Amino acid sequence: MNTPPSPLGAERTDGSSVRIGALVPLTRPGWVEAGRHLLAGLELAVGEVNDAGGIGGRPLELVVRDTAADPQRAAAAVDELARLGVAALAGEYHSVVARAAAARADALGLPFLCSSAVLDALTEEPTEWVARLAPAQSHGWRIYADFLLGAGHRRIAVAAVPSVYWASGTRILRDHLAPRGGSVVELDMRALTPAALCDELVENRATALLLLVGHPEPAVSIVKSVRRDQRLAKILIGAPAGQPEFTEWATSLGDDSAGIPFLRYLPERLGPLGVRVETALRERLAEAPSFVAFEGYDTVAVLAQVLRFHGADDRARTAESWPRVAVEGTRGQIRFSRTPGISVWQWAWTPVQVVDRDPAEPDRFRVLHAG
């Protein structure tokens, strides 16, 4: 069954439910497919919580707001959700948007469990109000850099556009690769066409190109141009941010979608809970669930436990509970701790894989490296 998202604005107002505000990109320029998977996981878990009796006999309810990858829109949504009396915030996929939401949640004293965003500096200063399930960018992207080194790549080019997230990723890669004999050259896609990018790759003798750009454009055009340039027949194209995880990538690029390694936050094998949730998500989405859908499910699983045991009507008690969380999630046991350099309560760490689509069968994923 392909269940559509809950209609926005259809929230209950009788005060009988325990409400969680859900921040999700559901329209462009947000990554709509990621948002759909995130919401599917959130909604599946809410349904299961309610089937099991809710929160102290009260139904759990999602109050969904579309962020559309807009930080200002997300901040305004946090203000609105706080006024509506939600017990906590959940979700968000885009790091820059999550950072804006986290800043407002911190200022308002509203607990926020971030599902998917990875930017290390999710808040400018350490906060007690925000926790995160996704691994920090510095953790995941260092694993990706180790994969590049292990595959023999020392001359790395990044095709990038201006963004705090992309700039942070480039810095992580450079800092990790340089002491190990690797180098990173930045190619500004504001000034280069895909064809001109190919010339730069040849001139710089790059053996790997990483896509630090938006999807579908300019990522799709870059991949097509590089694939068709015979001078670059041996170059590795990579997408550490995870674009190839979603079916839209395969639909846009066909056979060119394969062989492009990306980061995915799943274990080698799912346990019994993960297998059951995967089956339910596949039915709900009418396709294989991405790791983002599992992140959504785990977010609600954590919040449900917190609200059951530490109170659904006291935001301060909810925030104080982060270090006491111990929840069996779809991808392992979830606990939060203080991690050096990370300003929020962090699950350290969800499993991390480097994966690509199999060139022989693009609908199948291959695990190339794990960390």
C-alpha cells in the first residue's frame, strides 16, 4: 500500500493527544524523495506506538510541517509548533535547515531529535535541548575518505557549490586525506559548465570526482558529461551525501547511475526489528526503503520511550532524558552521549557503509566499505 503523507493542517486540537512536530522536506527545492521516506518512517512508528496504547493511554500524533529545504521556513515552523504545544520536534533531512531549526528549538526550550542531518555544528554552542540520530559529518566523511585511500585514490576533485554543508565536507576530506598523501582540489560549479569541468579534471589528473552539488541538477548533467568523456573513462565518480540511494537518481541517470559510491547508514545485516520494519516500510512506500526511512522510525521509537518514562507534558524533563535513553532501534541500540566537537547529544555511532549501485544490476546495492 502506498500511503500518502498526512494532510497538513489536519491536526487535532482537542488536547487529548501527545503531539510531536515533524519537520520534513516535502516540496522543491527540498529533496522530496528523502522527505517522503523520512515521513513514512515517522508515520509507521507513530502507528505502532498507538497500536500499543500510545503515551500513557493518550494517542501520539504527528504535526507535520514542510520545510522545503528553506532554513527560514523551518525556523518559522518551529515557532508555530512551539505555540501549538508539541512535546518535542522530530525529523529534518537537510543539514542547513536542521541547523536553523535546532537554533530556534534551543532558544525556545523545545526538545528536538534530529533524524537525518549530519552537519557537525548543528548548533553554535553546546545545547541540552537537541539530540541527533544520524552520524556527524566528520565521522561519516572520514570513513568515506578511508574508502578512497583504500581504493588507491590520492588526487581527489570536488565539484562544489557554495554551502556550509559542502564546505564542511570538503574541509573534512582535505584534513583527513592530506596527512595520508592525498589532495583535494575544489572546482566551483558556479563558474564551470559540465564540459569545462571535464577539462579541469583532465588538467588536474584527478582519479576521483566527488559530487558536492544539488540533485537533480547540476549532479545529473555532471555525471552524464563525465561518463561520455573518453579521457575520463577510469575516473571514479562519488557522491558521499547519498544521492544515489534514491530511485529518482536511477530514474534520472539509467545505467549511468551505477558505480557511484555514497554513504549509507545501515548495518551489514538488519536484526529482527529492522527486518520487520523494512517489510512494513516497503509496503508503505511501494519500494525499497532508504536508510532515511529507518531514521524516521527510530526517531519516534526514541521519543516514545522518553515521553512514556519521563513525561509528555514537561519539555525540560524530556531534554534532560537524552543521556538516559537506551532504545533498541532498527539499526542497533541507541544511546546518546557527548562527543568531542559535537554540540548536541549524539548517537555515536550508527553503522556507516560506503555503497554503490551494481553496474551489472543498478537496482542492487553493493557494500564496498564499512566503518
